Amino acid sequence: MYKITIAIDGFSSTGKSTVAKRLAKALGYIYVDSGAMYRAVTLFAMEHNLIHKNQFNKAQLIKQLDAIKISFKFNKKLGFAEVYLNGQNVEKKIRTLEVSQFVSQVATVSEVREQLVLQQQSLGKDKGVVMDGRDIGTVVFPEAELKLFMTASAEKRAQRRYDELIERGDDVSFEDVLKNVQSRDHIDSTREDSPLAMAEDAIKVDNSNLNLDEQFEFIYSLAKAKIAECN
Ligand code: CDP
């Protein structure tokens, strides 16, 4: 059976990764979390003092890019691939609010994007992939057969992310999470290189009022119809 490429883009905390993971599992496709790669580069920058006291040393990060190796390893128990930075599992470390506060700045750097996009294209070269991010349908896989663009109100999204962080045991305030969501929306949508934008042929999914099951069923039916059409 011919396998397709599914690109899921959209604003932060719209549940892209939750639905993408579930979709990949249901279809027997691989799932790639492109945001995790930008987060891993950000973590590297923080751990090497390239981000310090709110100052981001972009030139040094570009110089050190060759020292950053990002990979994914499938975790059978969790049912998805976890991200590794230079051989270390950083899946948990990259999800903190501190990393979220700098990741969009790091993601504006063209040299970083260039490397990560090449790696993403290589991960998806055999198709049968669900990838989520900000530029998957526009830059990474402009030929993807199915493109979705997820959105929801900033307050809903911040509430979801706040609940997630509290559940993990992180000490954060709702106001800080909302501020972060709004600031990343702004940086991601206005940056020069590959800004977050809906591809012309993407289907917009506003999930402000959809629960996870409803959202999954809707997207799964779109994917099945597209796969049938391509076979
Ligand atoms: O999980 P959430 O939606 O909050 O974010 P993410 O998918 O982990 O992505 C974190 C950040 O990485 C985004 O806010 C973007 O700045 C950047 N990113 C990007 O520029 N391009 C992508 N394909 C994926 C993420």
C-alpha cells in the first residue's frame, strides 16, 4: 500500500503532538516531533552558557552546531520515539518552561533551521510519516499529501500547557505560561526564515471546542480518505 506524508503545523500547544502520535500509531507510520529538535538545540545552548541571563550568543551557537547530534530512539513502553542530544535522553529536560522561553529565538537562526530541515527530510524520505511543527507543510515537505493546520484560542492553549507542566510537577504560573504562548506565537509568525503560516492546501482545524477523541477521529478520517485516494 502506498504510504503518504502527513504534515501537521500550527500554533503552540494545540495538541499537535498528541494527535500526531496517535495518528502514526493507528496508521503504522513513524512520528517525528520537529519541535523537539529545536528544543534540543536550545537545551544545548543553555547547558553551554550560550544562553545566559537572557542573552543569546547566536554567533557561538552557529560555530558549535557541528557538536550537536540529535537522534530519536523508539521507546516501546511509551509507544513513541524519544529525543536524544549527543547520546543523552533529553525528552523530559526539553519540555520545561525555561527551554520554551528561548526556543523560538533559537528557531529564528537560519543555520540551525537548515541543518534540522535536512535531518527532518531524511527522516521522512521513505514516506509513511507524520511530522508536526511550524514549517512542515510549507518548507520541509511542501509535497505532503495531507497537510493540517491546528489552531485554538491562546487562553485554551495556555491552560492545556499549564495543566501539563503542573502534572509533571513543575512550579509555574498560568500567567507566565500564557505570556510564553503569546510571545512564541509572535516570534514564530513574524520571523524572516520559514515563518509559521498555513500552507495554501492545508486543512484548518480549530480545536478550541474539540476534545482529544473528537479531534483524533476527525483527523484519522481525513487521513484514511487521503490514503484511499492515493492508492
Ligand atoms: O509543543 P509546542 O507546540 O509548544 O512547541 P514545539 O512543537 O515543541 O516547538 C517549539 C518551538 O520550536 C516553536 O515555538 C518554534 O519556535 C520552533 N519550531 C520551529 O520553528 N519549526 C518547527 N518545525 C518546529 C518547532
